[in-house]
Amino acid sequence: MHDPRQGISNASCSWVLPVATFLPSSTGRKLFIVAREDSSGDGPRLPEISRHYGKAPPPKELIVLEGSAHAQYLFDTEQGPRLMEEILHFLSNPRTAILVRIRRV
């Protein structure tokens, strides 16, 4: 079984494309999860994630968790159980008719 904390690096996957390339035409359900204080050398990530979320067609869901951890490192924080709960809920309810939902937890 794959450990979700291992992640996937761009260097190991030649098929990784910029989000803006495929997101606007994606017809499947989309789940965006970000920590409120997550940042890079360019600044906070939440504004960019919010822009991508805004451009994505429904159905989609954005969840903003407390903290500053990035990507798979969220699993190692106090938000880890909540993160797993949200992912499992999303995956186990494929027919849920959520068109657009934003939750800040």
C-alpha cells in the first residue's frame, strides 16, 4: 500500500503538468486542501491555491486547515487526523453532489 506521506516529486514524474494546464477543463471532482499559513519563498500559498480553486469548474471543494505545514507534512501535525478524515470522506463518497464547497477548519 502506498504511504501518502511519501508524496510524488516533479523530478521523478515526467508527466507532471502545471495545474493551470489541465484544471480549467477537468470534469471530475476536485479536492483542494491547504494549511492557512503554508508558504514558499514566494510567499503564502493560500492565495495561489484559491486562484486555482476559482478557475476550476465544479464539482470542487476547498478545505483550509490551521497550521503552516506543506503537502504530505500536514499528516505529521495535529491536523493529520482531520486531513485523513477529509480525504477518506471525499474518496468514499464519490456520488456526493457537492458542486462547490469551501470549509475553513
